Amino acid sequence: KAIANTAAASALGKMLNNMCNIKDIDLVNVVRRDDQMELLKNHGARYLVNSSSKNFKQELSAIFSRLNVSLAFDAIAGQMTFDLVDALPIGGEVMVYGGLSEQPAAANPGKLIFEQKKVSGFWVSEWITHQPMLKMLRIFNKIQKYFSENDQTTIHKRVGLSDAVDGLSTYMENMTAGKVLVKPSWK
């Protein structure tokens, strides 16, 4: 009934928020700045938590309890994984799919042992190799239909191949603004 996602103002986070709204699934969007909260509110997000808030852990635990969040997708790792595990109910799971913090994912061993909580990893490239072809075709068709009807990725800037390094810097300075496309020029 309810899930959570970190780095929720990212392109993937916005897509997940939109999908959850369509499917009537409660989604707790975890962001790190107030302007990201406003951005997601404008995209129809109902549940938002700011990890920079001094009361973040209490707010996260309260909303997880109220909505009965049992699965959290984590693009951050490090302390974020620890906080998500702590906030989840007994039997909850954190699925780490990124490492934006550049820190090891952490968890209180007591929560894993005595509350049967889990931390797992997900890498889509590896997952795809273990799926039957027919299943993948159905998934790709659903994804294509979704994008054609519901969502568009925000493109912040387009740069030529010679400006790719500057484009990467631009993206790293403000990922929330949208993607930077590198377009090779052919002569």
C-alpha cells in the first residue's frame, strides 16, 4: 500500500511519484531541500520529508508508521540507509539502487536480527539478464506506453561532444534542474 523513495526530486523520483499517483499507491518522497519539496508538490506529491530537517528521523518514523511503509528505495546509501531501516516497521526492506552519498550503506544489526528487516541491492542491468524475453517485452511495452501517455524527462541543457565535461559539471551542480544531453555533431 505504501512505499518510500530517496532522491525523490530526481527524474526517476518524479516518474515514480507519477506512477504511484496513477496506481493509487502512497509514496513517501524523501528530498534534501525545501525547493525540492515545492517542486514535488507541484508534481502532485502528497507525502514529503526533508532529510535536512532537524526532526527528519522523527518525521520519517511518524509517516512510515501512519502509512505502513514496508519498502523503501534508496539512491543515497550511507546514513540514509540507516535512517530508513530504523523507520521501517518489522519486516520492512530497504532496496539500495544508488550510492549518491559515496558512503557504505549502514544498518543497525539489532533491527536486522530482531525485527527481521532487510537491506538488499538492485542493479537493473543485472536483473534484466535473469528475466525471460517475453516478460521483458511486456515490461518494455508498458514503459513505452507510460512515457507516451504520462511523463517526460526534463532536459535542462543540450551540449555538443566538445562541451561534455562542462555539461557534466552543470549537471552535478544542479541535478534537480533536469538532464544534460550530450549530442555529438556530425559533419
